[in-house]
Amino acid sequence: MKNLAPYTILILIMLLNSCSPARRASRSSTASGPPPASATEYLNTYSALAVSEMKRTGIPASITLAQGMLESNYGRSRLAMQGNNHFGIKCHSSWTGRKIYHDDNRKGECFRAYTSAEESYRDHSDFLVSGSRYRDLFSLGSTDYKGWAHGLKKAGYATDPKYADLLIRKIEEYRLWAYDTGAAVPASTAQPSETAVTPATAQPGRSSGTSTAGTSTAGRPASGTATTAVTAVSQPDTARPDTSGLKNEVQVPATANRNNDAEEPIKVITLSTGEKVMENNNVEYIIVEEGDTFESLARRHQLLAWEITRYNELAPGAQLKPGQVIYLQPKRSTAARGLTMHTVTAGDTMYSISQKYAVKLSSLYKMNLMDEGTECRPGQKLRLR
């Protein structure tokens, strides 16, 4: 019996090794099959609208659809059913249309309400096109859905740290990138697949990257960053109430939270707030006029007042002065190319120099090996890059 023991152990090891690949395969396989009925219905109803908005404004249809599906839970959220709000856009101070109140980050927050989903889709496009914080997105290709997803998150569209990954996962799960070609795509084809080949015309501008472990990458465009596992979206009641009597201001008790034929060339339009916006070091800025406040600037440029103070490194309660430069985006870490040195003159301060070149004050101190809070002196040469 003792002589048989080594052979017995060897046989057991071989059996275990022969089973492990099957287990690994079962863990790494991606579920495929038809999409849920709610997703199919949503795409059949709104995909043409998303493509139409893409041709009007340049926003990828895949991004619009993914945002709508996430923010409205496939059109079944309370905001979508009672207020036709598919994108979770809040009122902001400038909104004069209908309103609906809903618990989100705070209790009873004000959200925009629309007469139709079409109005919601159009307002969503206009919201992005006219918002200065989203301006950089429109330099991306209309098929670069990953760039758009990460850009929306960076610009602060949503507070969820995984928002970009959620959008990308939704686009790839239902092959929404196919809509970015501008052609009609049956919703029945928008489903997970392990064998489908991505059309070359639907590939984003960013080249191949890596896939998430345990998830098949077949049937997805070859593009930049890896995706992470999507979290479950809560599903409120699916019964669609009668909203024909919805008044200008809806005050329904809120209990559920919002989570989020031929091809034509895409034509991009630009909407404007009417105020002259300039650029310095690729950072947008305006010149303060008499009567301007942080709140009024925030309303006009779809920002929050605290964002303006942060971008300009101003203390809370600071007063605006006519003629003052106010940046509408974060300043850069270095000055523009070609600007390498600044010679300090009388009246210059570290802050005024940082504003002049749109360089973060902390970066200016760091580049010149100075302690924060100290001041420069006339004749001193400061590095800008």
C-alpha cells in the first residue's frame, strides 16, 4: 500500500488540473443573449431621437443613449415618468420651465420637467453645447465615446466616481457605438455578443487598450481604457402614471433616488450665452463687468459659484471688480508654449502673475522653489514652464 501512495497523489493532482480550466472558463465567460425588454423598448423608442440630436449638435448618439438609460433606468424612473426628465438635469438658477422635486444628494432637490421626452433630449444637448465646462468635449471625434464618457465625468456631470465606466459599460453591453455612424440600428441587434465584429466606422479615435479581467472584449470597439464592473441600478415602480394633469410645478413626494436612411454628415452647431468668452493658455475666461457676482456668472455659464472661486483661487466672500479676469475652467500647471520666464515688475504679485498666464498659483510656487504665501520682488525672474 505504501508503494501505491505516490501514484494515488499523482492521479489526484492530474484530475484537479484537468478540471481547473473548465472552472476558469465558467468564471470568465460573458453572458450573452437578448437584451432585457426594457432596454429594447428604450432603444426602439429613443435611438432615432439620439441620432437626430447627434447630427444637430455633434454629441455621440451612444453617449446620449447611455446617459438616458442610466439616468432614467430605461425610462422607468420617477423623473422620467412624471417629468419626462431622462438625464437628471437639475433646475439651476436660470431654469424658468416646469419643475419636479426629487430626493437626490439632498432631500427635495429641484429637477427640470418637460412636456415630452423629445424636449428632454433637446435640452440635454443644448445643456452640453452651451455649458463652458463641456466645451473641450466637442473637439473629440463623434465616435470617441470613451473620451466623451471620461470628459463628462471630469467636467462634473455626475458625482458618481464610476460614472465614466458605467457609461462605457452600457455602450459596449448594448453596442450603442453602432448608432454613432448615424445609421438606423435595430434594437434587437443591440445585445452582448462574443463573436460580433465592430464596424470600423464606429471605432473611436483612441486606439487599442486592455479589457477588464473576466469580461470578453469581442464585439467591442478597440479603444482606450479598461472598464470596470457595472453596479446595479435601482428599479422603481414600472407602472407609468397619467401625467396629463401635470402642472407647471410638480410637488409629488419623492421616495426613490436617481442613480443616472442614408447616412448624413454630422453638422455641429454652437449655442452662445451672448457673452464674450476668451481664452488664455487654453483656459476660458471672461472680464468682469459692473454688477457681476459669482452667482450671476455661475448662472450664465452653467457653473457653481464655488467652482468659479476655486478655479480662480479666491477666498470665500471675495469681491469681484469690473475689469477683473475670471477663469471659467481650472488653470494650467504651466504657461503656454513659448512663455518660459516672467520678470517681476513693481505691483506684480504671485497671484496676479498666476492670473496673467492662467497658471495655478501652487504650480508657480513649486516651479520657482518658493514657499507658498511668500511674495516675489521687482527684478526677480520667475519660471513659467
